[in-house]
Amino acid sequence: MILIKKQSKPISKLKEGDKMKINGKEMIVDDHYLFQDHGSTKEMIIEIYNPGNEMEYQVRYFDDQVETSIEIYKLEGDFQYVRKEPEDIEW
């Protein structure tokens, strides 16, 4: 499970241009959207990138259980996201 170190606002309010940090590395939010509506909960995706090396990532979470559902995926190759296990995240 990823430790959420600091929240400047609710994750649902993050938008393009906002900043996130994963393991202390600053990332920039590119997009934030609904991935799938499951009726009682919504699966959300935040697309982010590292401006230092142009690597792309996704932060995925369920809107009603952010603390326990947040996951990070890194884009590797053409359209393949691979789950990563970072220690912490903040925004």
C-alpha cells in the first residue's frame, strides 16, 4: 500500500498543470478522468508525467476508497502500463 504523505486538496480536484510527487520526484498532471463507473463507485485515472525525463504514468484510484485503492502505473513501450510499487505519494 502506498503512503499518502500530504494532500493539498482532495484528489478529485486535481487538474491539468497541478503537481504531484511520487517518491519525492515532482510530476505534472496532464489529465484526470473517469475510467469506469461501477455504480456505487467510480474508477478514476490521473495521467501524469515527469518533466525531467518525459516518462508517463497513471495514478488509478476508486473515488470512495482513495487511501486503500491508489495505484501507480508506468507507460512502458507502446500503450502498455506496468504497475509500480512506490513508497509514497503527495499532492
